[in-house]
Amino acid sequence: MNRLELGGTGIMVSEYCLGSMTWGSQTSQSEAHAQIDRALERGVDFIDTAEMYPVNPVAKETVGQTESVIGAWIAQTGRRNDIVLATKCSGFNDRFVREGQPISGATMRAALDGSLKRLNTDYVDLYQMHWPNRGSFHFRQIWGFDPSGQNTQETLDHMAEIMDTARALVTEGKIRAFGLSNDSVWGTMKWLDAAQASGGPRVATMQNEYSLLCRQYDSDLAEMAHHENITLLAFSPMAAGLLTGKYQKGDIPTGSRMSLNAELGGRKTDRAFTAVDAYIKVAEKHGLNPVHMALAWTRSRPFRTIPIFGATTLQQLDTALAGLDVTLSAEVLSDIAEAHKAHPMPY
């Protein structure tokens, strides 16, 4: 397993990251622990979670359970130093965590302390802002995105406050690195300015959706990441399961994500199924498992990318792990490029 650096932090992680958002709901604690063990056996030591997990759906009664599942594994095994652990601070993304309060220095510190307690650890390696307070165009919000209501000075003051808190948390040894999620080029550059002004931790990572079906990162975000040494943590690299092909022809497997979230967070469109058909044909043409092709493609990008892949079951995880050594030929990449040109932005 190759290892990559998170930004310029010196923190080295496996080139794939194990996602955890189903742990504690769709995935039991014992199954989740088996997934961590199996991933470590295969060299995947980077785990991503969030205080609002599990999802499908997010519920007030279950918020924090995924971190507790991971914390139980740490308590039972004593292997905290064998994993690189990332979690996130929630903001306006839902009304189940602190009644949807915006992120502030105080709520950030309280959120981290809660995460540390549930995770049974004194520190997290990467602490991420789950959503920007000012709003976001991600998760299909781009179709009606309007930034004109954002208050510039309020946003900059907020960033300065968060950076002061982040600097203190680094000094206290509670976090090692700072990252963003669902953010933009403008937002990231202003976060970098705030870090420089305060001596706070520089933005090391950006966790945004990225897959064969969702490629908003490919242009100005990619350029920014290259010049500013920011690592993309690509969530939903399988497009919420669409790229496996399991939902083609109207199939909805029992217990699958679509069985619990009928629209897959806005990803379920006629154009999406047509695009999936095109990518499955590319995989079949070259004798590839579509899961392996989709994951390997994210690693082929000209900017540093670590895909976050999750699995409801150990069997699904084994399928993904079996393809982590797959690399794509120039011919495969060319066919993928042609499919993308024919089916851009399908949702």
C-alpha cells in the first residue's frame, strides 16, 4: 500500500481511506470492528468519521454512535497508534447536532471534546469543518446556488475565530491537522489567509464529493489544491453505490442505501443511470470490476487524491479491498474520458 501525505503536515496515510458513516445503523458494531481489522490487514490505516454519523438517515437518537463504535474498537484493542483518525465538526448541515448551531470557537471546542470522549482518544489526527457556515453549493445545491446573501466580513471574522481556536487545540495536543469539507476555492483561500494571520494550522485537506459521476473538483478546485498543497479526500467515490451497477434496471437490493434513501441525496436521475451504463461498458471492455475501476480512477488524477470508500458489509469491503492494487491503462483512461464528455454532470 502506497502512502501519501496529508497536505504539508508530515502525516502519512494509506492511499485509500476507510469510511464509517453506516457504522452504528446499517452496520453493527461487531461488523464495523471486523472491517477495521480487515482494512488494517490490507494496509489501510486511515479512517474517516464525523460527529453526526451514522447516516441513512441522520437521527437525533443516533448522532455520535459511529464515533462510539470506533472508540469501542480502540478500547478493546489498544491500537490507537495503528490508525490515522479523522473526524468532523458539524454546523448547519442538520438540526440534530447542537440544534443546528453554526460553528464557532466555543461549539468547535465542545464538539471536539465530545468526539474525543466517544472515540476513546486524547487526540484526532485530522479535524475537519463538515460544512461552511456561510453555505455551500455541494450536495446538488449548485442548481440554485446564490452567494449574494453571504456577509463577507462576518465570514472572515468567523474564520479568524476558528483559526484562533484551532491553533490552541494544536498546542493542547488535541488535533494534529486541520481540514475542510464541502467548501470552495474562495473559502479555502480565505481559510489559508486566516491561518497565516493567526499562526493557526494551514488547511491540509478538502473532503468533497468526487467520483466518475461528480467532477466539480476538476477545474479551479484542482488548480487551487495543486498550488496550495491540499489533499482531496474524495467522498462517495462510488456515487452512493450507483457505480457498482447494482441499481441498474430498477433493482433496489434489500438493505441497500437506495432502499433507505430513495433519491440517494439527489443522485438518482435518468441521466445518472445512462452514465453508469457507459462506465460499466468501459469496465466490461477492459475486463475490470466497475468498483475497482471507479476507485482506481480517483487515484489516477493529476492532483493528490485519497478516496474514502465505505461498506455496509464485510463482503462489500472485501470486494473493494481486492482492487486496491489496480491501475488503469492509458486506453482505459481514454475511454473513461470519452464517457465523461458524453455524460457530464449527470446529477
